Amino acid sequence: MAAIETEPLKVVAHLRDGKLLKGYLNTSPGVDMETLQQQPLSLPENFAITSEGSGELIKLSVSDLKALFFVKRFEGRTNYNEVKFFTVSPQIEGLWVRIRFYDNETTEGIIHNSIHSFVSPAFFLKPPDPLSNNEIAYILKSSLVEYRVLGVKTSY
């Protein structure tokens, strides 16, 4: 049986020093966007990104990150103002949270409603804007100065 090919995950790494790195996350086979959105996983402490421009392999530590954004495309839309807050209760399951980074960037999103989201040093956040270039973000708690749970969305 042949292995299922998955598309490389496009990421934009926001480093703690303010720099951005665009590239492809080197992951284990079978790790794709659907897996990341369905299961509360963690990145390994050390990982690598293949640079989008040069193809250079860049080794990073999770401690270098502010956040890692999994994106649809590398080129942003400068004329688009991303919605960073829900105007009504989110329609997807999970914990609705508002976070503020050390650089005062504030956003909301949905995280997994599991103990993993609270005990791990990072969590995956689904942004509120379905038209955003960001599909999901890996947020380092060490980059946050505020973390608020605004609500819980479950199905019965």
C-alpha cells in the first residue's frame, strides 16, 4: 500500500525578536492541516523550516517563536483587513479565547477544549476570519501577557 502524499505545510514564523521567516515546516509523514485542526498536538522543541525563497533549511527552537502561523499562501494581501475578533458566538466547537501578546497584538480564536490546551507550553488557535490567510496558529504561552476564556462552544 502506497503512502498518502500530503502537501507541505506553509508557515510564517513570527520570532520573538520581531523577524518573520516564511517556509515549509518539516513534519512527520501524515501530519497535515486536517490533523492539526482536529488533534491537540505539540511541536517538538527543535524543528526545521525550509525557506520559501532560498530552499535553505533553517533550524529553530520553539523558544525562538512568538507564534507559528500556518498559512494558505506566502504573499499576504496588503489591502485586506483581517477580522481578529468574533462579532457573535463562534460556530465551531472549542474554547473561545482572547489573547494579547507581549507586543500588544491582540486576537481571538478557538482552541481545543482539552487539558492539553492548559498544561502545554503552547496551543493551536483557529482564527475568527474564514477569509484570513491564516488557517491556524501555534501560540507560545511565553509570548502572552493576557489569556482569557470568553466562552465554550459544544454540541449536544
